[in-house]
Amino acid sequence: MAIYKDVWIFGDYRNYFQNRVTLQLLSRGKELARDLGGNICVLLMGSDITEYAMEYIAHGAEVVYAIEHPDLAEYQVETFTRIAADLVHVYQPEVFLFGATSFGREFAPRLAARLGTGLSADCLSLEIDPETGNLFQTSPAFGGSLMAVVVTPHKRPQMATVHPGVFREKVHDYTATGRIIYPDIDVEIDVRVELIRSRQSISKGIDLENAHTVVAGGRGMESQAGFQLLSELAELLNGQVGATRPAVLAGWAEEERLIGQTGKTIKPKLLLTCGTSGALQYTAGFMGSDAVIAINKDPHAPIFQHSDLGLVGDVRAILPLIIEALKKRI
Ligand SMILES: Cc1cc2nc3c(=O)[nH]c(=O)nc-3n(C[C@H](O)[C@H](O)[C@H](O)COP(=O)(O)OP(=O)(O)OC[C@H]3O[C@@H](n4cnc5c(N)ncnc54)[C@H](O)[C@@H]3O)c2cc1C
């Protein structure tokens, strides 16, 4: 008989502590589970994972399904997919959520296809419809020109990926209790891809998600020299530099600085966004910012609809003036 009540989160611990998306999903997932009358559960696969299981319980998980095996020490998408699909058939969760990490983006679609269910990518909001129990999954659609509310009415589980930073994690409670279940499952590693070596990339201290001030630039910065101005300003403001997709593609900023639907979600006290048009895929990444100031030479640029203060003019003329004024004050 179908259970279809629990909310599952994929326990993506690979870049913990830097990447807190599992904890953020636990926070929102718990509210969804309450609305459904089910449990909030984490699926955890790996080797030596008890510590993560305890961490997830401290952050609200009621049940952790732990698949502990030395051969799972490295993430392996084929094996993870097979195990997760088997467990979904046994436990039948209603909702299954994944962080839109590099692995989550590879794993979730593969699993959804295996299960024959739907998946919404890069959701910005998740709500339960009280009438039907369906999950309203809001994500940018049609190239980002509109927000679509996606439902999966006929298939289960309802699956979605969510970017780090969209939801806020709750404060941990190490007195919280939960169950760790070790399902009796075959962990046979039968893969077509052999992992030869894995190496951690150094993030060069870029921490956009937690920055109090972000100075971001887009195509309108026009060059690497334009981004030098942003770096100088960010340094004066003790902030971080962010970028839009075209600026990253042009090589003016590193991929880790990308803000938006396929990049980071930021919530700074102040965002100064320069030479950016205000495409939905970009603005989706800074909706939670306290104050937004935009500089654009086009008075009709949509970015002004997303900003508290707008300066119409050439960034190359305005930024040096701001930098000069700040230098005088310091
Ligand atoms: C599936 C999908 C996902 C995407 N994800 C992302 C994402 O995560 N993040 C992201 O950023 N984009 C993303 N994009 C791309 C997005 O749609 C836009 O193309 C992009 O955000 C536009 O970047 P921009 O504002 O820098 O460039 P443009 O849209 O070209 O805007 C440049 C702006 O600069 C202004 N300007 C030009 N010169 C000057 C000057 N000298 N002084 C002042 N202003 C000037 C112009 O008036 C213009 O408004 C995605 C697209 C798709 C289809």
C-alpha cells in the first residue's frame, strides 16, 4: 500500500561545511512534512557517515536512512541512483528534494527518469497545496521570462532541486532525537565509469552567500578592466565581487562569482549591481537582499524594477567617482 507522506532530502554532505544546502532543505522540508502529516527524512549514502546523520537529526531530521559502505566513500552517480530508486520503491516518499549542487544536478534527473516521475530544477519556492497535497514547485521557465508553478499530480515522489541559499537553515539542536535506519540493501558497485582521482578545488575565499556587501557586474562592465573597478570598490566596502553569466563567460570573473538561477543565491545587506540588465535568471539570485542599488545607462533597464535606488549613467564614469569619494572618507 502506498505511504506517500514523507518528505525526503538527499543528504549531500560532500562539501560540508561550505555547502549547507542539505540543512537549508531540511528546514523547509520539515514545514512541508508537517503540512503533509509525514516525517522529514534524509537519505544518506557513504562511508563513515554517522556524524552526518547526527548533524541532520540536530537540524530537524526525524529519520535518516543511512546506507553505510566503504565502497560508497566517493559519490558515484550510477550506484547512488540504483540504491535511491530501490529505497524509494520500498519507502515511497511523497516529496524528494535535492540541493542543486554539481552532484545533485546530475543525480536528481537521473533518479527521476529511473522512477518515471517529474523533476523541477532550480526551484525558488516550494509549497504544499492544502487541497490536493501536491507540491507547488516554483521555478523560472521559458528561458526565465516567467515564473512557472509546476505540479506533479500523477506521479510520486514529487521531485525538485533547490539552489544553496534559497532557504535558511535552522539553528541546530543537539538534544533533538531521531531514528537512524540502516536499510538492508545490496550495495553492489556495478558502474561503467571508473573514478581515477578526485581533487578538491580551492575556492580562493569567495563567500558570496555570506557576504554583507556584494558589488556585482554584468556585460555592461565591458572588460576585465571594468571588473578591476568592481574589485577595488568591493575591497573598500569590505565586500565580495559578484557577476552575471555573460561576465563569467567573458572570463572577467570566476564561475564561483556567478549570481542567479544557475549560480549563487545571495542575501547581502547591500548589493550594488553595475551594467546588468535585470534578467530574471540573475535577479532570482538576490531577491533576499536588504538594499539594492543599480547603475545602468539605459533608464528603461528592468534592473531598476528590482532596485531600491537607481543611477542612470555610464558605470565607467560613476564607479571611479564612488571609489574616489570612499577613499577620501577612509
Ligand atoms: C536557463 C538559463 C539560466 C541562466 N542563469 C543565469 C544565472 O544564473 N545568472 C545570470 O546572470 N544569468 C543567467 N542566465 C542569463 C540571463 O538570461 C541573462 O542573459 C544575463 O543575466 C544577462 O546578463 P547581463 O545583465 O550582464 O547582460 P545584458 O542583458 O546584456 O545587460 C547588460 C546591461 O548593461 C547595460 N550597460 C551596457 N554598457 C553600460 C555602461 N557603460 N554603463 C552602464 N550600463 C551599461 C545595458 O544597458 C544592459 O542593460 C541564464 C539564462 C538561461 C537561459
